[in-house]
Amino acid sequence: MKHLLLCALLAAATHTFAQDGKLPLDSKNNISYTDSGQPKLTKTELHQKVRAWVDRKFGNAQNAITSDDTQAGIILITSYIPVIHSDYQYIRFDLGVQYKDNQYDARITTLDGVSAEHSPIRLSAKENDNITAKEQIIKTESSRKKRKDAELALQTAKADNEGINASLYNLLGDLKTYITNPKAD
């Protein structure tokens, strides 16, 4: 009985959190990764934790932090993160952390794919549209060879988006872990 319940929970969790190769979009159809937490920390302590995390994660807070407004409780970070992707080696992103006593909200927006071969490319909802278009091609293609090529292109597009998702969700998870860890400083 325990194993059956565990399998059911895992199946539900996998289905609930599966992105199906798509990037998360906000209400304005812009790519947006968000997280929040309610650590038992004052506004000042949260500010110090976020700055310490930026130093640890990106090597130098002075280079990564583009705005630091302690009065408003907002830190804006612009930096790069490595990504597993067929076209890009890094994703440049903007991360805003808004905080007050016992609460923070983090949001990653404005993503650019960065590669040594070409100029940075702004990522948008077109990444998801590309997957939808490839799925339609597979459904309507009658040639086996063309369908096989379309399936491979779809798998690559989904894997690319999942690579971006994994990197950015891991970044938000790392921030949360650092903020909530009482020994981190």
C-alpha cells in the first residue's frame, strides 16, 4: 500500500511540475521564473544574505548587482549562468529580489542566449511557439523521413528549453537554500 501511494504521489508531482519543454511565461507573455520565501529574517538580514549569496555565486557583487536599494528592499542582478543548449553556452539574465521582514520574492526575466558564434539573442515566447509548431508538423507530416526529422527537431527544442529551465530553477533554488540556511553567510 505504501509503495502504491508513493508511486501515485510521484506520478502526480511529475505531471504537475513537468514543463513539457516550454519556458514559463507571465501574464504579459514574457519569460518569467519566480520564487518566494518567508524566512524568519529581518529586512536588514535578508539584504545581507542576498548580497552574500551574490558574492558567493557570481564572484563579485559589484559586477553582478546593477541596483541595490536598501530603503525599497530591492536588489537587481544582471549576470550569466552556464546552460546546456544546442545554440548557447550561457544565458544572460536579470534577477530582481524584493524583500521585507520575513519575506522575499525573486523573479528572473530578460533572458539572452549567449554564444561565441553570434551576438546575444533575446529569448521570448517564440521559444514555446517553436515547440508548438514542431508538434503540429509531426501530426500532419505523412513522410516517414520528414516526420522522423521533425521529431528529432522537436526533441532538441524541448531539451534546449529544459536546459534553460533547469539552470534558472536551480539558481532560484540555490538562492532559497542560501537564504534559509542559518549557517550561510
